[in-house]
Amino acid sequence: MSTRKPYVTYTLLGIQIILFMLMTFMGGSESSTTLLLFGAKFNPLIAAGQYWRLITPIFLHIGVVHLLINSVTLYYLGSMTENILGHWRYLVIYLSAGLMGNLFSYQFSQNISAGASTALFGLFAVFLALRNLFPRNYYIQNIGSQYLMLVVMNLVFGFLGSGIDIWGHIGGLVGGFLMTMALVQGDGQDKRWMQRIGSAVSYIVIAIFILVNHGTFNTLFGG
């Protein structure tokens, strides 16, 4: 496995640190007013057409502890994922996972939310997808199993805890898994075109369904 400099990861880290400093200077990262000013997820504004709020929350953090945890995770997990996937696949999957995570949060949660965890859960899902794509690769199988346990534990704590955007995490997993299946060929000579196209189409259909039918799932789940 070749070693690439994780330039994309460094750039993502730089963006979220700079934005955090600006938010701190302009009123504090825990201020709802500041969060909304910088593009946090807020359902009424998204419904009014501010769809960029489905992407910008990936780069915003609420408090220094939130920033620190997600930055350390991004540095290690992001560097590893970028080295395996390459720069552009990694970036596409990261942003796609974050977008899907915020779409799920938009659908299921009314709270203001921000954070890279939607995209980071998508990076965990990368290794769950790679387990399917490279069944004979011991390294991928081993690390995929470890991340699977970590994901399950985080989801359990997310459902039991408070103040955690669990739906954003679930959406990030879904987005990261589907986009990895769509962009990575896997073992064998068969390029898996039907499976890859199916994964990409599934991602698009889910995204469109949430945007068009916002509120349906909230009713079903008692939200």
C-alpha cells in the first residue's frame, strides 16, 4: 500500500479550525446566533431554501471539546482513509457522508446541529464497505471488524445519551457506505458496474426522497 500525504485531510482540518476561531471571535461557537450565522443545520432555514446548510455544518463545531475530539478523529481516521482511497475519492465520500448525515438530521431532528461527526461516521462506513469489496484482504477485514464494533458502541451510546445527533451519525454511515460501494471497484476483474451504479442511484434517491417528502418520517416516528 503506497503512502500518500493526506493533503485533503490537512485542508479539512485547517478549514474547521479557522472557522472555529472566527466563530469564537464573533460571539462564541456555542452561541445559536453565531452558529446560524456560519451555516449550522436549522430546519426552518433549510426548508426556506438555504440548502447549503446541509454541507456547511460539517465544518462547524460547538465548543472546544467538540472541535478537539472531531479534529483528532479526522487526523487519524482521515489520513488512513485518504491513503487507501486516494485524494478525490476520499473527499467525495467525506462530503457525501456529511451531506447524507445532515439530510437525515434534517428529516428526523428539529435541533440546531453542527459537527464533522456526520462525515466521520461516513469514514467508518468506508471500512465496512471495503470488507465486502476485499473479502481476502486480511488488513481490511481486521480493521473493518474493529470499526464495526466501534460504530455499534457509538450508536448505542448515541441512542442512550442526550445532545447527540444520532440521526446525523446514521445518515453519515449510510452515505459513506453507499458512496464507497459506488466509487471503489474491489477485488476481481469484474468492475461491478451494476452494483456501483445501483449504490450511486440509491444515494441520490434517498437524498431526493428526504428533500421532497420532509416531514413524512417525523410523523411515522412520532417526531
